[in-house]
Amino acid sequence: MGLFSEFKEFIAKGNVIDLAVGVIIGASFGRIVTSLVDQVVMPPIGLLLGSVDFSNLKWVLKPDDPATPVVETVAIQYGAFINTIIQFLIVAFVVFLLVKAVNRMRREQAAAEPTATEALLAEIRDELKARPKV
């Protein structure tokens, strides 16, 4: 099998396409969560904490020297880190809710459909009931 035909077969498999769709949707969902955190969640939290903008919170280790044209500020931007943690918690919670919903649907489906063993036992029971009594 040639390299191109093997690659074509690999790409045509459903798992690869499903993965690509998941990555694309995940990236878009990440932008939605970033917007939600930065523009909806953080402003009220900042207001409650005295009009603090978390994205601008930082510890300056080396201040910028105005005499040089290059920005030389060295800072630990813990506010951006706080935003990232909140984004992660939102994403984790949404994924948890999705997994919980899928698991509930699977349990309901599993309860509704008999397993192969249960179906076989039901057939045997029905056959035994159908036999004439001796």
C-alpha cells in the first residue's frame, strides 16, 4: 500500500474527522469562555473588590526605564493568571455538566435496552413457556 493511499485511508476514518471537529469547536469554545470571563464575570468581581481590573494586576520586578526607547518592564502578571484560572474553572464545570448529561442518557438507554445475555435469557424463557406441558 502506498504512502498516499495509506494516508488517505487514515484521514477518511471517522475518528480523525471527529477529532478535528472537536478541536475546532474546542478552540471556538475557548474564545467564548475567554470573552465570558473577561467581559462578564470579572467586571462584577472587580467592582466588588473595589473597581479592581484583574487583567492589570501585576508585581513589577523591574520597572520600565523611561530614558530608553525599549519597554523593559519585568513583571509577574498574576491578574492574568487569576483570569486563566477562572476560565479553566468555567470550562471544567461546563465539561462536567456535559459528561454528566451524557452519562445520564447512557444509563437511561442501558436501562431501556436489555443486554445480549438478558435478551437470550428472555428468548429461552419464552420458548420454555411456549412448549406444551407434559
